[in-house]
Amino acid sequence: MPYTDDDKAHMAAALAEAQTGFDEGGCPIGSVVVRGGEVIGRGRNRRVQEGDPIAHGEMDALRRAGRQTGYRDVTLYTTLSPCMMCAGTIVQFGIPRVVIGENATFGGNEEFLRSRGVEVVLADDPDCRALMERFIREKPALWAEDIAEAPPE
Ligand SMILES: [Zn+2]
């Protein structure tokens, strides 16, 4: 399935979460989990806000969706290409479809997801990218910490 108008609306919701995270002083990565056109969980990276290194946007959205009997009928939206922790969770939960806002500022796990049968849709959304670029420019040390790289000199 290509990037539809519904996808666009859900990506806008994920981006709104990312913007809230940015305004809170955190990493601006947002995510929503959707079933049958309804958002069942929304979240954002709260690593800084909650001091929780595992609280990536996707993990936060899944946590806030609460227990589910299954994930075979959901789509996960994330403003940024998932890290390996989140990609592993997507595979672990059997989520069949992931829509990614952008993968210009971070990426590399799309092939892993596809190799495990996940449909990956790249939105290539300029607003998602602009927010991440601003964050990386303004807070390079915080970003390095998020992707477990050595801090910039
Ligand atoms: Zn992640």
C-alpha cells in the first residue's frame, strides 16, 4: 500500500508528538499506533523528560496503547526511521506495516524490517526532517546520546 491521505493525517499526529517533545527539551521523535483508522496509542521520545533510555517514540506509543491481544492489524507511524531496539520490537510484536516520516537524518534498519516481512513505507516528509535537523544542529550531544554515539568534540 502506498502513502495514503490517511497515512498523511496519522503522520501529522506523530509529528505533533515530536514537536511537543522538542518543546519539552527532549528528542523530537513522535509515533502513533493505528488500528482501523483509529489512533490507539500515541507517544514521543521521553528519554530526557523521564530519564528513561528505553522511552523512544515507538516504545512510548506502544506502551501507551496498553496491552493488545495482537498487532496483526495495526500500523505504526514514526517520524524517524526506527532504531534497532524499536525495529526489533516491531518484529517481536508482529506489526505488519510501518510508516516512516524520514530516514535522511537516521536510518538503516529498513532492510532488516523488510527481511522480516514488514511493509515499510517511507513518507520522506520535509517537516519531519526539518525538525530533526534543527534538533541535531541545536543539541548535538543529546542526539549523540540517543543513537549511542560518542559525543561530538
Ligand atoms: Zn528506537
